[in-house]
Amino acid sequence: MSFFGSLLGSVVKVALTPVAVAKDVVNVATGKEADATKKNLEDAVDDLEDAMDDIT
Amino acid sequence: MESWKLLLLALVTIVGAWLSARMEAREYAHNRKVSHFLLTCLRVMVAGLVLRSLLPDPVELPVVAMSLIYMMGIFGPVHRICLNQIRINRYFVHIPWSHLGTESKYDTFFRTLLRGNEKAAFVSMTTFELLIAAAMYTQLTP
């Protein structure tokens, strides 16, 4: 993916964090495993690192 | 993150929420205007400093973000309950135990969602925030 694609992906994932948190709340309330926020934030950091790799 | 660090974070957050509620109640009692934006900036800054001292180098951004959300999930209910209790018991303000702020969009959202029922909004917000803290705790523990 290009620099801007990776950067945009990272920004979108960070913006979607509240949705992931809400999904985790539902998972905790229903006794399921909550991992959406962690996955989402890790993906955002990966995308950011990809973007940095693209310009260096 | 180790469990003891998360429990220490919870303890620090509870103490911070209580202290913040005491100061805020005093400001309300003296009819002084409270800047919620500045208060939030101050709280996030203190939370960042506490996290900086607890997390090992180099810091991982997802861990920092989830720790802040975890602290927020504990701070919210404790602060809301303490603020109302201090205002009622120390400053004899006639408000219900379930009093919510009138300027906050977050409070307004829940109040609107529950058709103006303040008690239901108060309980829902508190439960929601505690579930957020529980969800972050499960993801932060190895």
C-alpha cells in the first residue's frame, strides 16, 4: 500500500476505536472474549509503521 | 501489563476521581465557573504522567491507549458518584443522587436516549463505563 493509503488506513482505524470499544463492552456483557480494541489499535499502529517505511 | 500495575492504576484513578470531585464540588458551591475542557486536559495529562512512570520503555501505543480508556472507565463512575454525594452531604445542595451535568454532550446523549429518565441514564452510564474498564482489563492482562 502507498504512504497515503497506509496513513489513511491508520487514521480510519483510530477513528473506529469507539466502535471497537462498544463491541468489547457487548462481548464482556455477554461473556465472550473481548479483543476488538486491541486488534484495532495494533492494526492502526502497523499501518502507521508501514506508512513510515514507505517514506524512508 | 501485569495485574498489580492495573490494580495500582485503578487505585490511583479512584483517588484522583475523589480529589477531583471534592475540588469541583467546592467550585460549584462558590458559584465559580468550571472549565470542563481545561479539567479534561489536566486529567489526561496526570493520567499520562502516571502511565509514563508505570509502563516500560519503549511504550507501546495500543497499551497506552487502552490504559487510558481503562482509567476513563473507572474515573467516570467514581467521579460522578463522589461529586453528587459531596455536593449533597457537605454543601447541602438539593440535587438527586442521580444528578447529571446539564452542559455535557455525553450526559445529554444518555438522557435523551432514555427519554429524560435521569436515574436510568445515571445507572446506564455508570454500568457502561464499568464494562469498558472490564473489557480493557481483560485485554491488558497477559
